[in-house]
Amino acid sequence: MSNIEEQPAPRSRKIVIGVILFLILVGLPGASYLYMRSGWNWRKAAVSELGQYGKIRPAYLILPGGERQNRLESSVAVIHIFGKNPDLTPANKKILDDCERLFTQFGKIGEQIRPDFRLGMIAEGGTAEFTSYKQTLPSADYATWVWTGALDDWRVIIDYGYEQYCKKEGIQPAQEYYAVTDTSGQIRRYYDALDEKQLGRLVEHVAMLLPYVK
């Protein structure tokens, strides 16, 4: 019995080499192209969903020297109007919890608070239950949360833009909703705050609107 291993037939070897070269030169670049094209089409569709629905007003913080600082300036902001004296309803609790998750996803770069992402929460007063719950959120003391009043002024801007958005999209207004702005303060889109699919789209749009950080 011979100890010499049989060598592959030259024709078979050529076929194997040919298949490998085809995968390297054609298959992999083709798959990469299809992947990039799919990503480009997704981004193009997502960008087409963004519009312009007015600019938000400032949310000023008065500094010790009397200087005013707009805490929403140059930030991508998720805006929600809780209204006057909000209670800790299931809807309000969900919104607070979802905003906490948004902070977890976008609010930090490493250990530093991200300066270009804010949660703009519009409310006047609040019940003891509502106030206590929002103060116990893990990120409640971070600058990302911007609580501000002037409810009537905010409603003029946010509600009017939402009305235009609903007309454009041909949809009924949601009971609770978010507005998302870009870093110029322009409202780019609205989302049903109680719809998980809409919340997922909000996350994707926020990721697109935030400036790139290395």
C-alpha cells in the first residue's frame, strides 16, 4: 500500500481556485455594494421624513452675574409638553421612563455629558407624585434634562407645528407626542409618544441629527 497521498486532479484544482477568485473579486465587492446601497436607501428614506415646522423658543438659565444662557442652544432636543400641573399618569410615567432611556443612549460621550443633546420638558407645576418620580430618575440632576415653563408660549410654537405636521402626513393628532429639533432649533419631526414604533423612528432620527463625534 502506497504512503504517497493522491494529489488533486489539476482540473479540480483550477475549479477551486477559480471559485475562490470569483468570490474575492466579484462576490465580496458585490455583497458590499448591496449592503452600502441598502444603507444609503434607508438613510435617504429617513431624511425624507424630516421637515421644517418652526423654531423653538429659548429656555434660559439666569447665571449669577445676570447673564442668560439658552440651555437648548446648539442642541438636538427631544421636546414634550406635559402641560399644567401634570399628574403621574401611566402615559406621563412612560414618557419619563422613555426619556431616561434616551438619556442613557444619547446623553453621554464616555463619562462626559453630551452638550448637544437635550430633553426639553415643558410643564407648569406638577403633583407631588409627578414631581417626586421625575426627581428620582437616575439622570434627573444632569444638565441634559431642561425643565421650563412659559406653557402658553411653548404651545403656540409646538402645537402649531404639530397641526401642520398632521395635515401633511394625513394623520390624526396623538394624545401625547414628541417634537425633535436639530441643532439650529428647527423642529424637524413629530412622533406619537405612546407608540413604540414611532419611538424607534425618533431614536433613528436623533442619531442622524446629532453631530458626528470621533
